[in-house]
Amino acid sequence: FARVMQNTHGITVRVRITREGILLPTMDSKTLMIALCPPRREARVVFPPLLRHALRPGLEAELEGPVLLPYWENGRWQEGLGQIVLTITEHMERLGRP
């Protein structure tokens, strides 16, 4: 996923898993950040500005909440991370379709 995003769209993907809560680093305009804190059931998905504009409004919040919620409840956050990546990939693929 990260390699495809970089090679195809020039977007750097960063994934951060932490136990201490989520602190987002200073980000540039070409970085997609996915941050998870499993002990606190916190998630942040931050798209770069151009991607945020191109994709459906509210997608970041959907990925942080409804998409991930069932995985928090079952203790399978790793699968939830996979679902976040899959959902982003599906939305990216739709950008090129009429």
C-alpha cells in the first residue's frame, strides 16, 4: 500500500502504533498518517490536503470511528488497520473512474 501510494500518487504513508496516546507529528502536504492507540481505542487518520479534497468528505472520521469500531470491540485492531488501508485503496481506485 505504502509503496503504491508513493510510486503512483507521490504520497508518503506513515503508520504509527502507540500505547501512550496519539500525538501527531508535524506533517507535510504529501503525507497520509494512520495512527492507532489500541489500549485507549483511539485512532487518527489524516489525509494530505489534496487527497482530502479529492475523496469523500468525512472519510477520515468514518475510518477512525465506524470502520474501526467492530475491530476494537473484538480486540482485533490489526485487522481494523487492514480494513482502513483497504477502504482507502477502494476510494483511491474510484478516483480514476468516470
